[in-house]
Amino acid sequence: MRRIAAWLSDRLGLGPVVRTVLHHPVPPSTTRGVTGWLYVLGFVTAAALVVQVVTGIALTSRYVPATAAAYESVQILSGEFWGGLIRGMHYWGATALVVFMLLHMLRSFLMGAYKFPREMLWITGVLLFGFVMMMAFTGQLLRWDQDGLWGSVVASQYAARVPLVGDALKRFILAGDAVSGATLGRFYSLHVVLLPLLLFALFGVHMYLVVHHGISERAQPGKPVDPRTYRKEYDRLLEREGLPYWPHAVWSEIVAAAAMVAGVIVLALLIGARALGDPPDPASVPSHPRPDWYLMWYYALLAVKPRGFEDLVMVYLPIIALVVLVMLPLVRSRGERAPSRRPLAVASAGLVVFAFVALTITGYREPWVPRLETPVLTARELGAGTSPEVLAGARVFHETGCQFCHAVAGTGGRWGPDLTDVRSRISEPVLVDRILNGIGDMPAYRGTLSAEQLESIVRFLDAVRVRQP
Amino acid sequence: MHSADHSPGRRRFFERISLAAGGVFSLLLALPFIGFYIAPARKRRGLWRDVGAVDEFGIGSITRITYPDPEPDPWSGLAVRNAAWLRRDGVAEFTAFSIYCSHTGCPVRWVAGANAFLCPCHGGVFDRDGNVSAGPPPRPLDRLTVRVRNGRVEVLPLGVPDQD
């Protein structure tokens, strides 16, 4: 057995590979203690990528990339045990991939791992981040339910804003001037062939660089990176106390990766993939087209940003973000790496994380969306003794759309103020003025409401205030 | 070995021919690839579509109209359909609005009671003339060209908005 292994190793030329990859020394600070676990994030991200490849290959054997059949094929395989499990794993694997990639990126940023000589590690990482996000976006479209279909329209609208070539880009994305039978195939070949090929080429470069430059040692305050001496000191550190990657560093990575896969399977079994929406129909009007969670922040940003600036947020913001991330290691390649000596870096990372979380939560609350499904208020909510006139007012309040944005007695939309006690805040003439002429995001209702309807709404709002204890 | 094999000129010649041939190889592969992807994108489906008899639409009403792609791929399914909103203004006068919100392209819904088109994505509101009355949309809803021929209403379809 040993002789066969030796023969294979010799004839396959494995010696140098094993020495450089498996036995290369790593700084002991990255393998010890609680903070040692921070160094498993990259490996777990790569492991999540493997989960996506394996489950993705399985899915292509059943998925039908034709607009007439895609939705049904996803529906049918989701209904089966193994199909549901694999699709659930692909969904939660994507979530794991995005989450661990972001954490890995955050760690590399906070620990200054992007500095000399690892600038290209960071830059290839940023490009990998871009590819993973494109995979995530094209993947959610392949479900080809209403969200998928309208997601492709929204993507084309982003592209359409690019100066000069916008219209051509839009047609290129949709394969025509609107969604048609040719649209889905484009996203399919992107998601399944082109993007993975490019992603893996880049991933190979990223891996080569990890081995070539070695993993960065834990940052020490007061020991800034100096390109003239860094390599010499790093080599001396490895010579003195470096530990072989196998198995000193790798064991915790594999343990974490196994835990990740177990988590993905548990989530796939307990929760499953995101449920399919309604069947795709470009001629119907869905009430809730939504992106998946990793783009929810962006979706929210477009609603809560100041009015205007569409081109800035939809075209230039992603470009600026990419340029800033790529430039970061080039303009900050030397100096302190320890977070305690880089308050501005820590603060900006904190700000980005805070904005991401806050916008994501806002996106799920989506207060700006008109609540078309909100029910008419009846005596049940307004009290048994409510007069027929006030109940009629409640019906007008609902049918003229007031209630889509305004709540009364806890029922209704959330974009405008709650109107339950509006009359204790503003006088009747002011109320009438706001209704007729609008204010802010409140449209003017002059010409829409008859005098009777207006009167009815005003009486209704007057009555609900009186009812308040 | 002949010493001419090592002459700098000969070396330069081979370098250049390698780079040129590499360029030719890439170009010959890229052209059909790009052409293949661009071909369907150039297709314009700008043909008049019949969306119903004039009398099917009440004067003053706004109705969702749907019309199929005239030359769909056989595997298109529901994707052959497209829609717009049609307003009947008089005996033979009609106005048609794009279903795509001018903000990010989500489909707007006409809500008669509120006298408004509401967008389900970012809360855009348009009045019955398609003008923005609230929310983030930067410009009015696009309008389709409508004509009446032999008692039938026909529209010239618009794709998703151009955004320029």
C-alpha cells in the first residue's frame, strides 16, 4: 500500500504540491485560542461554494430552463423529499456562502490582512464577492415565479440607466424589449455555466495567493507593516515558530465546515428553500415582488433615500463601492494593522454593518408599500355602538385608498401617520386641506373625492378620536 | 543547431506572429459568440395588437389589457403575454399607459377608488393621467400609441422603459 502511494506520489509529481499546500507553515497565532477560529471563515466560505456546486449540479438534472416549464419543474422537485432537500440546501448554502463571505471580508478588513504584500488577495476577493452576488441574483431569478420574472425586469431597468449604452444593455439582458421565451435562457447560462467558470478561475488565483503569500499573522498594535522589512520578518516568524498547515490549522477549518454543512441540512429540512411565489405572468400585477434577503437592503434603500438620485443609487453607487474596495489595499498598503490603532477603519466597518442591518430590517417591514389587502374597518374594531354613518365613513376611508397608507385602530398601512387620533393633533380645516391638496408623499385628493366622500371621511376620523379612551 | 535560430529578429518575428495569431483566434471565437447573444436582443416586436372591441371599455374607465407576442418561441408559456392599462376617454378616444413603473420597472396597479396607479415595490403613486403624485418615481408612466380601426382598439406595444 505504502509502495503504491509512493509510486503515485512520484509519478503524479505530488511531492512539491503536498509540501507547498499541505505542509506550508502558518503563524501559530492564527491557530490558537478563540481568535484562531476567526481564521476558518475563508475555508468555510469555500466549503459553502462546494455545497453550491454539488447541489447545483443535482438541480440542473431536473430544472427545465424554458419559460413554460421552469416554474413547474421547480414546483415538482420541491414537492419530493430529495428534491426539496437539495433545493433547500442550495438555498441555505447560498445564504451560508454570502454570510461567511461577508464575515471573511469583514475580518480581513478589520485585521488589515489586505495590506502589503496581500493586496491582490483582497482585490481578487472583492471580485469574487461581485461574482457571488451575481450568482445569488441570477439564482433567485431561476425560480421563475413572479419574483423571478419581475426581478429580471428590475435588473433590466438598472442596466437601462447606464449612460449611452443603457438601452442596448436592457435589450441584451431581456433578449428583446420585454420578457419573452428567450429571457430565462440567458440567466440560466449565466448562472450555470459562465459565472461559475469565471468564479472558479478567480477562486484558483485567490487560493494560489493564499499559499504564495502565506496567511497573515495576527496583527500587533505598534507593529506597522513596512514593505521593506515585512517579508523578512514574516519568513523569520514562520521559520522560528511556524506550524504545518496540515493538521494544525486545517482541523478547526474542517470542523467548522462540517458544522456549516450540518446547519445547511438542518435548515433545509426544517425551513426549506424560499417558497415559490405565484406562477410567472408578465401581464399580471403581483402585489409583492420581493428580492431575497441579501438584496433587501438595496430594495429598501431605493424607497427611503431622498427623492431623485436614481442614477446615482442604481448605477454609480455599485461602481463607486467596487472602486473603493479595489483601491483600498493600494492606497493603504502599509501602516498599522491592529484594529485598536485604526479607529476610522473600525468605525467605517461598523457603519456599513449598521446600515446593512437597518436597511434589511426596513426592507422587510416595507412601510412604503400600499397595503391593498387591508380589510374594511367594522364595528368589531370600532366598537359595537358605532353609528351607521361612521361605519359608512370607514368604508369610504377604505375604498378611496386612505387605509392603504394610514392605519386607524391598528389596521391599515404604515407609510402615512396613524390617523386614529389625528383630530387631537390637527384641526378640521387643516385635515381637509391635507386631504385635498396632499403633503409630502400624500397625494392630493382634490377631484378624486366627492363632497359627500370627503365629509364622510372627516366625520369618521372625528368619531374614532372620540372613541379613544 | 544553426545560429540563425537564435537571432533576435527571428525571435521577435515569432513573438509577433504568436500574439497576432492569438488575437485572430480570440476574435474568431468572440464574434459568433457575441453575435449569437445580440441577435434576439435586436428583435423588436412593434406590431399593432388588437386588444378588444371599443364597446368592451366603458367611457372613463381604466382597464388592464393583455396582448400576446405575435411570434413567440414555442416554449414561452405565459411569458408571451404583455399588459398595459387602457383608459377610454370618449367615443373613440383612448389613452394607454405602460404597466411598468418608471422607477424600477415593477408593475403598477390601477386602484379605481383611490383614482391612482399604485406601485407595489417602493410605493410610487401615479394619478389617472400617469403623472407622479407621490413616491420615488422620477417621471410619468410611459404611454403607448392607441388607434381605433373598424370598431377595434389596437395598441403599439412598449417594452420595459428606456430610462434615459
